[in-house]
Amino acid sequence: MPPSPASAPFPAARARRLRRTAALRDLVREHRLSASDLIWPLFLRDGTGIEEPVASMPGVVRRSVDRVVAAAEEAAALGIPAICLFPYTDAAVKTVGCEEAWNPENLTNRAIRAVKAAVPGLAVMTDIALDPYNALGHDGLVRDGIILNDETVEALVRMALVQAEAGADILGPSDMMDGRIGAIRAALEAAGHRDVVILSYAAKFASAFYGPFRDAVGASGALKGDKTTYQIDPANGEEALRMVARDLAEGADMVMVKPGLPYLDICARVKAAFGVPTFAYQVSGEYAMLMAAAGQGWIDGERAMLESLLAFRRAGCDGVLTYFAPRVARALRAG
């Protein structure tokens, strides 16, 4: 609904009265940001004692499992309720068949167990997609240049089950294959993992903003072609809503819009249409642009960071996956 007209004409009504002091502005603030709104994405790599910088994402590192555990402890101390794990997989174990994706001892599953042992109250989210394990860099299995849907769904189910068995609290299918939410939900129920949450990447667009992430997980060089046959055309809003409706009908508990800031209209429409827990991913390209501009002194990096995340809340998001998470939590704590 459009806003109601002012109850009185100027000068009886002066909007600036409520902007005059910090105390007044705080009293009438419509949306707030807190550490509890954040999920912190973390990149994994093999080894011990490693924090390896990601060149295209200033301030972001790939961590060995022991250092991920330390980051999880930091998240809990800062009041961040969840982390999300993404593996940088050694090229030696990447295959066309993506078998490493459902290896119970792969990097992600070892990290899940380690984090849950050290910080059991922290929610651990994982990624369900084949690109970190795929010699061809795609989220699905590939045959003759075609990304296979049904065969990929079978592989994703296997991947989801081993992650649930390892102790993941939230599974994040990010592959955009048709029917994968229903298949994963049915398999989880049958295996007794009834309480595992699915946060579906329901509205994931074929975006140009993912480049630094692909560097971080080592998928950039491997990718053959693009992902436009399974991710949503950035021009299509109605299609995005249909995908959200489909995933909810198949058993998703929460839904995500990805990328974030360029798709705030989709975030708002999803929340208004469905009223379900709605998340956005402030993706690597968004993060890198803000960091680059701040590094050049063109913007106030701290203010831009907080403003960008408040925009998600204003658009209706219940939470945001963001690489800024610990920095934001510290800034909010400092007041």
C-alpha cells in the first residue's frame, strides 16, 4: 500500500523534527541490523595452520580445518549464529564424475565434524553443488557439453546425505537443477535426518558478480562454457518467484536470492509473496567492489558496508550471507 498522506500540511508537519538528533532518529528507525542476521561464508583448504589470501577478495582467506574451527569460535563469540563452508578442492581429486563430492572424508565433511565438536551451538551450513569437485567447473554433471539434470540430482542427494551424516545443520542447494529440493528432502526423511534444514538457493541468477568466488574455490579455470542453461536469466523476475514457489512446495524451509544488492527487488517480492524466511547472498563481486572502492578512498568503507547490509533488511531479508560478517559484528558491538 502507498504511504498515508501527512496528517497535517507544512509547517504543522515537519519531517525533519524526527531527524534532528541521534536519539530521535533511533526511536523511529524502521529497520535494524544485528550480528544475528548474518551468516559468514568460509573457504576451506587442505593443510594445517593455513590462512591463504584470496587475491580478488581483500581480507578473505582460505583456511585449513583447524583455522576454520578458530573462525567458528570467533563467530560464536561475536554473536554470529551460522557459518557456511565452501571447499577449495585439490585439482587432483576433481573428476568428471565428481565422486569426491560425496566422500565422507572430504574437506567439507571433515570441517563440519570439527566445527560441531568445538562449537556445537553454532549452526553449520554447507553448499550442495558439484562445481568444487567437477573437472569441468559446472554445478552439475556434464555429458557432450550438456549439463545433465536428473543424473546431477542423484549425485546431489548422495552429497546431501553425507553432509547431514557429518552433522550439518543447514544444507544449501545452490545448483539450480530441477527437482533437487524434493529429492533431497525425501532422502533426508528416509535416512532419519528429519531436522536438517534446507536453505534453497531458489532464485540464483546467471550473474557476472560471481567471479571472485570462483577464484576462491578454484573453479574459474576449470569452467567450460557458462551456467546460463540452469541459472536464472537476470531479466526474469516472475521466473524467480516461480522457482521460489517450486522449492517451497518441494520441502525447502528457507529460500535465498543470489546475488544480493542488484536483486533487492526480488528479495522484496519474495518476502511479500511468500512470507517465509528469506535470505540473500552478498556475493563475492559485491564484496570485492566495495572493498576496492574503499581501498581507493572513493567511499567510506565502514559506512558503505553497514548501509549495504541494512538495505537487505529493508528489502525484507531475514538474514544475509556476507564476507563482511565478523567486521560488521565488531562494528555493531562498538556502537
